[in-house]
Amino acid sequence: MFEIVVTLCLLNSPDTCRVQLLAGEQHQSKALCEAALKGAALLQGTLAEKRLIAPQAPFCRSAGPGLALSKVSDGVFVAKGLIEEPSASNKGNVSNIGVVIGETSIAVIDSGGSRAIGEDLYRAVTSLSPLPVSHVILTHMHPDHVFGASVFAESGARIVGHPNLQRALQDRQEAYLAGFSDLIGNPGFIGTSIPSIESAEPVIDLGGRRLTLTFWPNAHTATDVTVFDEKSSTFFSGDLVFHDHAPALDGSLKGWQTVLANIQKTANIQNLVPGHGGPVLSVSEGTNPLQHYLEVLETDTRTALKHGERIGDAVEHIGRSEADKWALFELFNTRNATVAYTELEWE
């Protein structure tokens, strides 16, 4: 397989460059690839708006292997993200990604934390099947799940999610792009952007395969969506379920506890794919440790409030008994305690 790529450099730093994939330009032979080069023009105006330049014309090269996908069931695959903070070395490959192949099209569930990861995901998906990717379903607003989606948008896929998702990302776009750009750095983050997002339908038909989407109230975030593949009984929870990786509370503690209880009652889930960790668990393996952490967070917060502790003092000990059970605990627990305290203080 050969692909068309182009070198993009920063307008204000022309020595800082990344080779970017042109989505939809994958070809079986070098000859076919080179024949397609004539139509692979770049819109220089668009590059200028993004403060990028292309110092040379697009060119053909052998396609890389893409992200490693593990098989969950026939037609269902998962790429496991690293349990790390986004960095220059991992380029934002820190969350799990799902791929579901139907008879007529493919759905991708989440897309990684940079365009570079989205390109590797695109390579992996196109090596699995010649079918088009019709949908990319974003399970919530956090950048480690959404920043690879633009690659698929350019190839014709619909980017869909919770009805609140487009507005939530618009409100946070500048902060999210700046934050991940600082963590990943250039050149790895070059070309990353947030595509336009539609509200998803509750059922997506991939041809002989139906995905059922559930739009949850405020829980992990205010934009959480889960995806259930009926054919394989595989449930993609997004970050409503964390495994090994410390949970991140960016919504409502009580709402998350309620949603988690509803997931635990859901019948017919044989494979649960969490947003981090796993990557394939039973319902109890996925939800019980998280349920316990949220209970500890609630109990410790209520005790602090009862004793009249100020928030600055309380967050230093709320949830601390869970520290040895979760990777990256120190990065997330203080914020979780702050959100819990603020919520329960006003009950």
C-alpha cells in the first residue's frame, strides 16, 4: 500500500515540520499513487489560516503499519492507549479506540489525542477493510479522544457525538489546543484541529450490524456517549469507565455514580471496553473499582464538609486511601476532590 503525504511546517518556524497524511489517498501500487498525485493539491489559503506552509509538493511513500489493533470479536477491534500523560513520545496515544466493521461501512469510536495518532488509526483501519468509515463517534469532549478525528472528516466520515459536544468543544477549543500543544510539542502536534461535529443518531446501521448509542446526563462530563454493538455484545464506555488509569471527574460525582449503576444493570454486555486501561473487561471488572473510588470520594468529602474543613485543606486528603490503586493518581485526584467538594457543598 502506498500513500500520498505532504510536509507541513510552521509558518513562523519553517524548520519545524511534520509529514502529514492526505486522507483518502491510499493506493495499491506506487504507480497508482503517483498517477493520483496530480489531483492531490493543497489549499494554500487554508494552510495560511492555520499558520502552516508546505515547502514542497505532495509525494508518494509506502504506508506505515498504523496503530496496533487487537481483535475483540468478529469485526470488532480495539487500539489500547498508553496509561501516560500526553507527551512528545506518545503524541497523545493515551486513550482506547474502537473499530467496528459492518457489511457496508465502518465506525470508529474515539480518535486519539492528535492528528498524528488519527493518521496512524486511519492506516490501521484501511488495512483491515476496503469499506469506507461512515462514522467517527466521539464518546465525550476530552482532547485525548477527539483530536484525531479530522483525518476521517477529510475522508468523508461523519463526526458525531452527544448533542452538547459541539458547543462544549467550541467553548474549550483554544484551551484544549494550547494545552495539548504544550504537552506533545511540535512537530508532533502540527496539523491538529477540531472538526465540525454533528449530533449522533441513537442507532447507527453499518450494514448487518447496529450500534446503539446512549446519551447520558452529566456524569464524567456533560457530553458522555456510550456505544453498544448488538452483534458482539460489546460495550464501548468511553471514560464512563476507567481501568488502572486514575479516573478524571469533570462533571458530576452523583451523576457519575448513577450512570455507573445503570451500566452495571445493563443486560447482555459480554465485552466492556473502557476509555483507558483494559482494553476488554467484564462489567464487574470495569465498574467495581471505579464505583469504590467514587464512593470513597463521596464519603471523604461529606466527612470534610461535616467537620467544616475549607476546600484547600480538604482536597489534600479526600480520596487519598485510593492512591496505590490507580496509575497517575497524583495528576487527577486533587481535581476530582475539588469537583466533589464543590458539588456536595451545595446539596
